[in-house]
Amino acid sequence: MPSHDPHPYAGLTPDVVLDAIESTGLRCDGRQLALNSYENRVYQIGVEDGAPVVAKFYRPGRWSDAQIIEEHAFVRELAEREIPVVAPLEIAANTLHGFGGYRFALYPRRGGRAPELEDRKTLEWIGRFIGRIHALGALRPFAARPALDIESFGLEPRDWLLAHGFVPPDLLDAWASVAALALEGVRRCYERAGSVAALRLHGDCHAGNMLWTDDGPHFVDFDDSRMGPATQDLWMLLPGERAEMTASLCDVLAGYESFREFDRRELHLIEALRTLRLLHYSAWIARRWDDPAFPAAFSWFNTQRYWQDRILELRVQVALMDEPPLRV
């Protein structure tokens, strides 16, 4: 659901934020701290006679109510099975609330640090919980939320960028050419993988969306949850060159397969999914460029150097997608 308002949060003043929280019946104590988020707006809010809550105000037009509620239901289902996720609070039988034209959800505050992905035991621990998430996610599909596929994450973002003049004219032919080659490579990877299962995913499972404590990880921010292959929640945990990726994947799967078998055919999709993310990410920033938060946060975007680097990056991906998959 594309948003047509370039300044969707212009009316979300501190007073509106506090009034929205109090509309749910909570009493705020006036403390308000903006947290790191670009797609949505997220605040830590002090509550009288209670622990602070985290309020997430959804970007208007991105998701329908049904899609947000479906995400909430999935996360709460995971929490009910004691899988460590941060689920939205239910207030008056609702997890999604509205105020002043904005939709928002409230979450308990959870602390933690970034996980140490260089540690083998940490990777295995994370793998166990992703395996549990996927075991539940495979039981039934989403009805309202979309799928991660070549069309939505590759073709449509590529076409949007070409239609809206973000690529500099002197680099346009080179970028369009390598993007076309990259998408052909993605198709070949999917063809080699064959008919792999799609399941409900976290969707954006990188270290920044895990809060690590002495008791292990908490998975946060299921905003990009959608249907897709299990590999989507694994490949972002695999840094470095091929040997490092193989070792890390072995550690992740040692935990993952304690709860769910991993289809080795999906190894063909690792570089394909990385390529789709690169195309989607450029289009995501470009679509939000009129939002004042984006030029401030991504000052390096839309420069000559940026697009030169993306051309080189996609050329590397074209080569990597023609290599044999990782062997684990």
C-alpha cells in the first residue's frame, strides 16, 4: 500500500504522541524518547505507576489494518509458545490502535545488546530459536500479508527506480544493464532451487533486530514479516567470504535443525535473496526521500558515488549467483 504523502509524520507532534498513548487508558508521566527508526516512528514513553512502554506509529499507507493485525497475531502466537519475541500489548482486546489519523501499537520495553555473531554458540542459539519460529510459521500461511518474490523485491523496485530518475543519466545504461543481468541470475537461482516451501517469516532477521541478554536473544520488529523461503531469515547472519559463511551456516543449522529440517535446495537462494535485497533497499530509500528523516540519515544516498558502488555491487552478485551453492 504505497503512501502518497511525502511528509506523513508532520502532524505527529510530542503532544499528539502522548495523547494517543493516553487514549488507550494509560497515564503518561511526560517522559518521551525517540528511538532509532525510519520506516515508522518509535518512542519510549514513561507511564505513571508502571514500566515505560514502546509506542510504534505505523507509516501511513504502507500496510493495511488486516496486514498489521495479522503480523501482531503471528508474534503473539510465537510468544504464547515461549519463543522469545517482543509481542504487542493487548489493551481492551486490541493490539492496533488509532488516534488523530495515525495507527500505533504498544510494546513492553526490552533491553539487550547486539549478539556476537562471531561466537559459534551464539549462532547455534539463534538458530534454535529461528527454527522454532519457522516450525510455527510453517503451520499455516498469511492471508493478508504479501510474499517475498522476484516481482515485489526485484522487478518492481528496478522499474520504479528507472521511472523516477534517481539513477544519474551518465550511469543509467550501466545500472539498468547490470540490474537486468542480476535479475536473470536471480531467476536462475530460483530455477535451480526448484519448488521450495514458503512460510511465515520474520523477514528482516539481522543482528539489529535481536536483543541479546544473558538468557539469550529476543527477536524484535516483525514489521517486514511476510511469506517466503526459510533462507531469508538465515542469510543475513552469514558474514564474510565463502569459508566464513559456510562455517557460520553450519553453526546456525546445528541449532535450527533441532526443531525443523532445513531444505538444502534453498542454499541456491542465498545470493539471489541478497541481490533482491540490494535492489529493494535502493528503491526503499528513494521512495522515502521526501521524508525529512531520510536525507538526514542516508546522506550518502543518491550521489554519483552511491550509484557507482551499486553497479559494482550488482556485478559481484551476478558472478556469485553463478557459483555453486554453499556446501553444509
